[in-house]
Amino acid sequence: MSSTSPERPSFPREADFAAPCDLAPLLAAVAAMTFPGRDASDPVRLMEVCGTHTMAIARAGLRQLLPPTVRLISGPGCPVCVTPAGALDEVLRIARLPGVLVASYGDLLRVPGSRPGARPNTLNDCRAAGADVRVVYSAMDAVALARQNPRKTVVFLGVGFETTAPGTAASLLAARDAGLTNYTVLCLLKQTPPALRALLADPACRIDGFLCPGHVATILGADAFGFLPARYRIPAVVAGFEGGDLAAAIYALCRQISTGRPALENEYTRAVRPKGNPAARAVLAQVFAPADDIWRGLGPIPQSGYALRPAFAAHDAAKRFGFAPQNREQATGCRCGEVLKGLLEPARCPLFGKACRPDDPVGPCMVSGEGACAAAFKYRGLPV
């Protein structure tokens, strides 16, 4: 097959990305492209690695607007989803200790540990049994809880990627400066670039291009994803979150693949700079050091997590409570691990929509509002 690359149609001002007037011509240009050696039986596979992208793509119905030669797949972009069951088991143990107050984002309260049928197997179970588990909207809310509850040890569950990591770091600085020795963080934060390397090293994962996460790139900078074309010759485009953002990014990826010229492009220029946010990166470097970590579905990945630096050891819940998660998954038939690697479409899991629903989830991808299974269920009238 010969490759062609139609000229990109005119696109609206960046302020109009939420309702792009030229979306149809842009998608028509994608449909007109050809990809050397590929057809509908072997489509180009583009992976998004951001839970907000996952939901935005489903909400906009982009999958059914694309030609059969282009397929969108979801990757490990939901922070709650990639938190492994073994880590949740340890969280449940800590939550039941006397004098402990666990502060967490809401989604994590419903994510099960590795023991199906056992109680407690979620933080909600722990709370029902009398444990002090509170929902917070930011790490600074957890600092406030430590100030209000001086006789309790507050354990903030620091879940997230580079987007929420600076806020967690700032909370540790605030607690240290205020002398709040009862404030601790259980660091479950993850780093995105090492996970992308792990996916590309897995022969089972076939990925032709990445829709890079706009939120993460606002912190790290677009240049953080330059290794994808430079080392792996994989096209990469940093994308925003409106329909126009995503369509433009998909077009750019397809153009790169069609012409055989992988590169890093930034379609989210109104928010993302090449080097990101220097202040946020500085506070990350001050508080955290890279650490090996375990991801649901992907397993152990070197230097893919964060650990508190020695200066913050007094606030390190992992050290205080002997946090030692095992690398184990749920024994429930849940296939979230395959979904997170783009190997299985959510609707093809035998539990999807039957034993596993948002009101009674089995796996984290159905629990989280950013999970691929939750998106597929919510917009199940559309092909996802």
C-alpha cells in the first residue's frame, strides 16, 4: 500500500476546542489516510494513557467516528485502577489499627483487595466495621484532619500520577513546617513514562501511537514523552480533553504513522509547555525520590513509583506501619489487568455488565469514574 497524508483541514481557535466546527473534515482526513501494510483486519492501534481521556473519548463517541483502519485502546491511565490488590490488602490492615485515621479520595474506598468474599475487603467495609476512614478532596484536607485530630495518626493515601503528586508533596512540606507529627502519607503515587516503556517492552502489547496525557504533561512537560519517537520510533501526541483536542491528536498520530515519520507533537499548547511546570517539578524533587513499584496488570516496574526522601521519614506511613504489599491480584475472574494493558476490551470481560457493574463492582476499572470499564458501561450504547 502506498502511504498518503492529506493536508490537515483548518481547525478552530483553541478556545473553540470544546465545540470544534471543523471536526467532520478532520475525521474525514483520517478516513482518507492509508497505512503501509495495514487494513481493517490489522488496524492502527492508538493508546490513551489517561483516565480523563478514556472518559472523554467515550463521551464524544470518537471510536465509532473513526474508520475501521484506526482503533483506540485504553491503557494504564486510571490511578485507582493501577493500584494493585496487594497494596489494598495492606491499606486495609493499616486502616484497622487503633488510633489510625485514613484519609482517601472517594474512589479508592470501593476498590477491593485480593480476598473475594472476605470482610473487610474494601475501605468501605472497614468503615462499616468501625474504622475511621474519611473522604478528602485534596491532600491539604488531610493535613487539616491531622490538625483537628491530634491524638490520631492520619494516613493520607497518596494515589495518583504526576498530576496529583505535587499536591501530596506540598502537604508534606506543610505538615513538616507546622510540626504535625501525626500526619503521614502512604505513597502509592505512580510515574507515567516508565509504564509506557514497560508496555512497549511487552511483546503482547501492540501499540502504534500514544495519546499522551495532557494533565501529566502540564507538570512534566511535553518533552517528557520525547523518548517514545526517539528510542522506540513510536508516534506521540500530547492531547487535551475536548473533542477537538482528541480529534486533532488522533489526526496527528495517524499522519505520522501514514508518512512513517514518528515524532513528538503537542496539541495541547494552551496548557502544556515543553518543560512543564518548574515549580511543581521542584517540589516533587524536594520531597520524593524515584522507587520501584508494582502496577496492577503490569507487575513490578523499575523506578515507576515515588518514595519519600529521608528528610520526610517521620511522615512516611510505609515506614511507620511496615507497609509490605505482595504482588498478587484478585482471584475473582476480574480481567482488569488485561484491560489496563489494552489487551482486552472491557465488554469482552465475562463479568462486564453482569457480575461487575458500577453499583456492585468487582474490579477497579469499574469502580473508578476514570476506569475503562466504567466508561464502557456508562456509554454502552456506543462501541467502546
